[in-house]
Amino acid sequence: MKTNELLLDAFGRIRETVEETLEGLGGGALVKRPGGTGNSIAWLIWHLGRVEDVQVAAAARLDQVWTSQGFVERFGLKLPKEDTGYGHSSAEVDAVRAEPELLLEYYDAVHRQTVRWVETLGDQDLDRIVDRRWDPPVTLGVRLVSTIADCLQHVGQAAYAKGLNAASD
């Protein structure tokens, strides 16, 4: 197995879990916040899409799907267009509302861009420095693994929140 095939498998698992988590959910379940203050499923799925979009677009030197494909307008969130959810207040978490179809459509578009780019990568590409603000500087390989880890955590949280919703109904 080539390194990029391993990365594609990992990103594919995120995509599968996003779809499974959104399946059968309506608006109320999407915005319900575990314990009243936890992140909602809508916020978690939107956020993980933004994380992957921002990180991959920067590393690949591509436009973000969020802005280039009109999702910022389609979501219509009262947030800055470059917002990813990092450091959101409780009110900002509440502001992220979207139907499951739109959340999945956005993530699918991000995933397609990720796949097209990762398919082109060779092992030597993973050593390229993508962020010199850290010591040691961050390589592309480390950035991709970090992105996968973050997105898997968030989709796992969303799946857990879905289970909590089902248990309380």
C-alpha cells in the first residue's frame, strides 16, 4: 500500500462516518447540545468540514470549497466567512444551523477536493514543510495526520451525540 492510499482510506472513514451520523436526523436533533452546553451535531459536522477544507486547501495551495463553491452563502451563518469554529462561544455554536443534506453536501465537496489532491501525492511530498511557525516545523505528512485525527475526533463526538439523542427520546 502506498502512503497516499493509506491517507485516502483514513479520509474515507471520516466521510463514511459523517454520512452514517447524519442519516435519519432532523433539525431538532442536529442542534441539540449534549448536557445543554456541548457542541451540537450540526456544529461538529460543519466544523470538521471547515477544518479539513482549510488545512487541505492551504497545504495543496487550492481555494477553500467553503468560499469557492458558494457554501458560505448557502449556509448563511452569521459568522465571518473565514470562520472554522475554533474558539467558538456558546452563542456561536448555537448559530451553526443547517439541514443534514447541506452538511453532507458540503463535506462531500470537501472530501472530493481532498481525494483528488491526495491521489497525486508521493511519499517524497510528505516531507515538505507547510508551517514554519512551529518548532520543529510542520511537514505535510504531519499536517495531514493531524487533520485526520481532529476530524475523526469530531465525527466520533457527533456520532456519540446522536446516540445520546436516541437514548433520551
